[in-house]
Amino acid sequence: MIGCDCDVCRSPDPRDQRLRSSIYIETPECSWVVDTGTDFRTQALRENIRNVDAVIFTHSHTDHIMGFDDLRRFSHARGSMPVYASAETMRDLERVFQFAFNPSNAAPYYLKPEPHIIDGPFKLGETLITPLPVPHGDSIVNGYLFSRACACLRNTDSQSVRPTEFHSGESKIPDKMSGGRTGQEACVPDTYEKLVAYLSDCSAVPDTIVDLIAGVKVLIIDALRDRPHPTHLSVGQALEVAALVKPDATYFTHLCHDLPQSAESQLPKGVRIAYDGLQLTI
Ligand SMILES: [Zn+2]
Ligand SMILES: [Zn+2]
Ligand SMILES: [Zn+2]
């Protein structure tokens, strides 16, 4: 935190130096980023990100959108940048980044967003993405569940296959997935494996969402600090959700400087504190 001399801000453990919350997902077909916070450029340079086929937004708070324009590097390479967001978040993006959404935006290196309003599950490549509407203080924001067909997973070596083809949201989604306005009405077909649930900003996780993500391999969940907060889960609340979801592994994210990396040693088995640059292969 700017101008702070607390133990975490002065910690010698590099994992205590944290930028804004975001994840980058690479699949055999395509790659995308969830949120482009203020630090997106720094993060993309640090991780040597060479390919972004789409961006998915959780909500429009500044710590999740202010790096949006730095997608121009990837947008130019593709010709446009598919942007997936709820109608409310898209409205905010269009207002804040009017210069990019403006149809008369003709400068070749400008970001050219291609808006896709999320009103139910959709696919990027072979990954099924189910929105998870959760309360974040007084607002409702989206988390996401990422699932893939079991057979596809068995046949794929994600380390060696390069992205070759990108399918946009028009990809065929199994019949029972379509038509659901929100993740609350959605379900994941039995043939799909729930791989990652990402809930970066939430103050509660409704039972319907817990049911939807139950048994997911990796749960990445908001755990701001030990003390309660009006718009974020505390460590205790996040542990309660994890106990209901029963993932193989849980990672805490969106941490504030009240919570040192060393607190991980006091957490139950299978629960970790995520850190910048953490990579998971699933
Ligand atoms: Zn501090
Ligand atoms: Zn937020
Ligand atoms: Zn946030």
C-alpha cells in the first residue's frame, strides 16, 4: 500500500508484494484474461504474455478495469478484442473507455473492443464459462466457473499444444446450458469437468452458487483479511464457503495488507494464499 510501513508492506517475502487481482488462462485453443486492473501492463510484461484472445470482466471497479487500454497490443494483433461482461459492466466500460468503443475509432493501433454481453453460459474454444453472480456489497458482480469436457481433457497435453483456433461466444453450447440468464439458473453437464471457480470479489456466496461449483478442482476466492469487511469475504467466511464447495484446492485472492503470506501456515490443509505470478496447471 502506498505510504504504509506495516509488516506486510515492508516484508522481505516477495510474495507479500501484491498487484491487483487478475488471472490469465491458457487452453489448447485460446487464451484470455479475467479483468485488466491498473497493473495489467506490468503483469503482462512480467509474465511475458504474448497472446490474449479475449477479456472477461467480473465488474467495473477501477482495480479491475483500468488497464483495459493496454489490451491494444493484443487487439491489434487479432484485429479486434472480444470483450465479455455483464450489461451493467459493459455500460461502464463504454463510458470510461469511450474513445475505444467509439465506432469512428480508426487509428490502427487503438484498442478495438468487440462487445459480448454475458447473459448465460458461453464458450471460449472448448471451455464452458458459467457466470456466477454474487453479492459484492450492494452490487451483484460476476465470478466465473470454467469447465471442459472430460474426454477432451484426457486427450490433451496443455503444456505442448499451442493455441490454433479461437471460437467466439457463438460456439454451440449444450442445449441445457442455453437460455439461462444467470449462473444461478445454470448447471454444468455431467460430461464436463469443473476445473476452476473464480470469485475474486464477493461479500457472500449464495447456496445456488455453492451448489453450482461444488466439487470444482480449484476454488480461487476472495479473502481480504481476518476482520469482516462490507464488500469482501473475510478469511473465516471464505473458509466456510470452501468447506461447503469441497474443492481439491483453494486459493485465497484479493488480499489486503492485513494478511501476510505467512498466515498460510495456519490455514487448513488444501487452502493456500495465492501470490503474484502463481501458475497452476490443471
Ligand atoms: Zn501496509
Ligand atoms: Zn470490486
Ligand atoms: Zn476488486
